[in-house]
Amino acid sequence: MARLRLTMSSGGPQLEPHATIVNLIASTTTEAGLKVHCELDDHDFQKGIQVTDEQMGQLKIKRHDFHGDWNYTLLPKRPRAKRKS
């Protein structure tokens, strides 16, 4: 299941009611069986937080072939420990 969290932005005009967008995205499926969970995150977030080049360099980012500047996966810094059965 793909998870998506939408955050509200006060930077531009609201084009559609948030509930409409959330419901549209949440109803997305594919022939391969992908299901999407979508929710609106209406918390306030601190603005102006700066991330240094050093901090960015510490992230393991795998950029996707299509628009890798927008579409990427953050990989764990360390491999997860294997569970004992």
C-alpha cells in the first residue's frame, strides 16, 4: 500500500476543497493491485528551518528515473537487523 500525506500550504490559492483531493487520491488503484492511503495533515509546521549541505549529504537518497528531483526514496542509514524466528 502506498502512503501519502498531504500538508496544507498557505502559499497559494486553494483550488479544490481538501476533502475532494484527499478522496480522489485515496480512491486510486492500479491493475497490479496498488492501493493508496491518503490523509490530510493539518498540523502547523515551523517555517524557515534550514537544512545544511552536510545534513543533506548524510541522507541516503535514491532518486527515481522519472523526475528524480520530486520523486525519491529515503533509504535507512543502516540495514535493519534481521529478526530471529
